[in-house]
Amino acid sequence: MSGDNKPNSSSDEQTTHFGYETVPVAEKAQRVGQVFHSVASKYDVMNDLMSLGTHRLVKRFTIELSGVRAGQRVLDLAGGTGDFTIRFSSLVGPTGEVVLADINASMLRVGRDRLIDKGISQNVRYTQLNAEQLPFPADTFDCICIAYGLRNVTDKDAALRSMFSVLKPGGRALVLEFSKPRNDLVSKVYDGYSALWPIVGKLVTGDADSYRYLVESIRMHPDQETLKSMMENAGFADCRFHDVMGGVCAIHVGFKPLTVD
């Protein structure tokens, strides 16, 4: 199943998916915001529990694929609690800059406090924004990374187009997201395991509903080939993806051509 990536048209109003529910487009961002406001304080703990710590290895591989160097500008989009910003900050050094951006104020606050506690402030700034309408001039960033965030965006195509616009020619975008396992056995095991996440969420955070949405949003997200096509349609060139853990996750990479037609 590839999942829908655009709002659906209806006779009365546009609708889209919120997990397995169909909701008005105008309502989705608010409901997603409520989810991440609820889980922000325990987000990192739950990541470790749900992934059994493997998310750290996946993120490390994503950083390696980024090619980020000293002096560059990086946008950590839907950056939440700052895992990637911490790593990018050390790579770009004092002459570079990392923008930690998220639509959710609670997640952004946790990320900012975490970086301040680690003494990371010289080359980082924070912006609350909507990924569908990035408030930066064209050709601003050398690299844009969105990790586990695209599936929560209402109009994914608009977000990819906006990312393309603010990326410098020759720059690269990385999309790390849950995806579709290639092997039927892996898929069944993964489905069974992820079905436990709402139970764990209830025990750890007191909130099962938010983690039920997270599981459902993973199921509705486009598969690897569909997302690759979406990136190409947004203008990205030389698009490719790397399956991780048999396709449980995938890292998509695309480049902005040096000359855009």
C-alpha cells in the first residue's frame, strides 16, 4: 500500500488522513500538534523503547549520507528534540549554521532546552514553522534533513516543493521515514511489534491514543518507490533510497540540480 499523499477532494470540503481517520484538511495540523504536545517530554525515551535503540544507528547512517561539511547551512526540518541538530552542529562548526525547525512549540522547546544543556548554542537557531511553506529565501541551505516528520505533513508534495526551493543548487535533501518492509515475514513481525506501541505509550506517558496515531500514520505513509517519485516530481534529481532494517525505515536522498530548467 502506498498511502495517500495529497488531501482528498469532496463535495463539501477537502479531507485528508489522520491515521486511519478521514478528517478535514484544516483539522489535521491541529490534531497532529496535540499528539506531539502530548508526547514531547517523553519522546526520546519512547524512541529508545519502540526501536530498541536502533534509531541511533539509523540516524548515524543518515548523517553519513548527508555529506555535511564545515561552514555549510543545514535545515533540520521537523527536528523535534534535536538529535540531528546536535550532530550537524559539530559538523558545520563555528562558521556554519543549523536551523532546528518544527511546527510544534512543545517539541521545539524540548529540543532547545536539550541543546542548551549540552552547551550547544553558537551555531544553532530555532524556528517554528510549517514545512509546507518554509519562510526562507530560495537557495538558502546546503542540506535539508527531515526525519520521521514527513508522514505527519498534510500536503507532502507542497513540503517537498518548498524544501526544493530553499535548497541551494547542488544541495541535497534527506527524508528519513518509516517505510514498507520488503519481506513478508519481516512485515508481519514488525506489524505485530508496532501494535504494542500504544500499550507502551500508555504505560510510559499515560497516552495510548497518540501512539496509536503514530502507528497508523506509518501504515498510511507512501512506500519507497512512491516517495521517490514524489521527490522527482518536486524537482529533485538523482533520487535514490536506502532501505534500513529490511525496509522498516528508508532514507531517501535527492539533489537540487546546479541548473534548474
